[in-house]
Amino acid sequence: MELCRVKLKFANCLTVDASGHSGGLALLWKKDVKLEVISYSSSHIDAWVEEDSKQWFLTRIYGQPKASRRIETWNLIRGLPKGHSDPWLVFGDFNEIPTQREKWGGRNRLVQQMLDFYQLLSDSNLKDIGFSSQRYTWCNKREDSALVSERLNKFLGNLSWCNMFGRAAIFHGFSSSSDHLPLWVDIRGVQPRRRRPKPFRFKAMWFNLGEKVEDSRVVRKILRSPLERFRPKVTVIEESKDLDAIRVEELEHLGNFMLDNIDNKVTEEMNADLIKPYSVDEVSRAMKEMHPSKAPGPDGMPPLFFQQYWPKIGNSIFAAVLHALNSSDSPQVVNHTYIIMVPKKKNLVRVNDFRPNSLYNVIYKLISKVIANKIKYVLPTIISKTQSAFLPGRLISDNVLVAYEVLHFFKRKMTGKKGYLSLKVDMSKAYDRVE
């Protein structure tokens, strides 16, 4: 490792020896970076970093290769002595994935393993920073149906670190020998430079090729003829992309200008709670709060079925709901809905005498309820006090009483030079339109 440090021109290095053919960690840093190692083991290196007047924590992780011992790694991360408010970056080979989308080929990951990883992210207030280029960071180097690829390596950051380095970008490299891809983070958000094509240089040895050079001219002429037909279309597409980019930039500028002149009502603490990954406890609480005999959707199952058999099917429901909430992706079948017409009165004559009602699958209802439970604590601070229709602790009858008192005042006022005018607005179909 010392030879690598010298060749890569790093000033300092800390290494943790491998155990057999697995494990082994190394942390290298340059002279202009102030770094203090706090603790290390066969599974982690924890350090404090100061660079460009910015201070943050850095943790390198190697997850336990055996699934039965992986909880030891999660408990190790939970036990690191730092508050959630300090900027913190955690990265490495976790040997685990939080969702089945991060695996291709092979058997499905056990649900409980993914749930444990989800719970770690929730407990530590960490989120996946994302990545660029190819999706998977590890493969077993096999072919055809035996090939298995997974995104085991990743960068996780808490809210403070993401706010400090808002332009940070994660990149997946390429590897010719290792089964893992190299990863790196650019905290300044600069795209990696692409090598420029080498300028054309005629080589004297080409004179010795004779007829082969003449043949290549014929081949190039044949290939160029269809390409020339597409050149105008390529130009139009490039110009269209430029115009679209300009429009997007103008809209972003206009949006930022408008947002700069609006007072923030959501505090950083509220925002931290809203954007942190959803947890198993939130899903479990939402399921318990659902009315057991609500009308079922296309799946034909009321909430009572799920509540009754929760010990047997709970883990599968957790995985499906958390996958939809934390990855912004869900199967289309979840969105299937029955729309029924409910009569408003006894004598039905017109279509307006009915009101539509949607019957959703329980999974859809559960996802919606988890989101509603998270935002309901923020709504009272951002919704005007004059809106009293659907917030806890507010009654629409308060508005009715105010309107009654105003009209009563108008009716009683019979003298004076100053008059008043009331405007009645009829709300039709609740929030659909105003007549």
C-alpha cells in the first residue's frame, strides 16, 4: 500500500489489513487536507476532515460479507459518536441493497435484509446521494443466466452534508480486473473531463499499403452517402436541444426569482423530517390507523384482511410500500382503481345527482396515508388560518358563523353614508371549479 501511496502522490495513509481474501480498508489523504482519524476497525474507518474552511465527518465502511452478521455493521454505524446535525458522509462497500431494483439476475434479496438497511438509513438520517453512469458497482464476472450484478457500493450523506456540498456528484468508473467498480465523489460538482480526440496526423507508413488505401476510400464513400442524408436532421436535433436548454434555463431563473421573494414557512427542521427516508414504524402505524371495513379496490381485499394476517404478510407489505415511497417508483398495478357513482339524493334524474368515488387498492391507500401522516404536522404552519375545512382542530362551522355575523351586520345597518357590499361565490364540485 505504501507503494500505491507514493505513486498516487498522497502524503498520508491509514490501512486496515484484510481478513483472508475479503475486507481490507485504506484511507489516503493529501498534505493540504487536515484529517484526524477518530476510530477504525476491520469494518470501518471514521475520520474528521477540514478542507477549504469546511469541517465534516467521513466514514469508510466495509459491510460484513455474511448476511447473518450484517446487522453488526449497521449497529456499528449507529454507534459512531456524532450527532445527526453534523455534516457526515458514509461510503464504501455495504454488501447490501435497500431495494430489489439495485440487483440484476440471481435470486431475489431477502426482504428482512433490505428492511434492516432501510431502518439504518432512517435511524441515522442518511440518504443515498445518487450516482452517474452505469447502475451496478459489482458483478460476479459470469456469463449469460449466471451473471449477477448489484449496486453494493454507494455514498450516503445526511442533510447537513448535502446542504454543505449541494453540487456534489458521484461517479462510477470502469474496471478491467476487479469485480467492483471504482467510485469517486466530486464535492464541487464538476463533471469529469473527457479526453479530446487526437488531431489527425498522416503517417508515412500508409504509402506502403498501396491498394488498401484506395479500397478504404471506396468504403468511406459508400458509408458516407447514407450518413450525409442524416446530417440535416442531426443539425435540427442539436438546434432543438439548444433551444430547449435555453427555455429550461429561463424557466429555472424565473422560478428562482419568484421563490426568492416568498417567505419560507417550512423550517430546516421540518424539511429534514420531510425528506428523510420513510421507516417501517411509519408504515406499521398507518396500517393500524386504517378503517378495517373500508370498501376494497381491484384487489378485492379490505384493510381488515391485511391487519388480520399482518404477522405473515407484513414483511412483504413493508418492502412494497417502502420501495414505492423511498424510490419514487411503484408497479402500475398499484394505481389500478375502481370508480363508482354514489347517489346524492333519492330521485336521480341527472348525472349531477351522482358523485364519483374511487376505490383504491390497500397498498395505494397505505402509501397515501403514510405520506399524509408525515405532512399533517407541517400543514397548520403553511395553510392560511382562514382555511378550516380539513385541518385537525379547525371547523368549517367557524367560517359559517363569521359569514352569518357579517350578513347580520349588513341587514341591521340602516343608517350612515358608508355602505357595504357582499359577494357570494358558489363553490361547485368542491375544488374542481368556481361558478
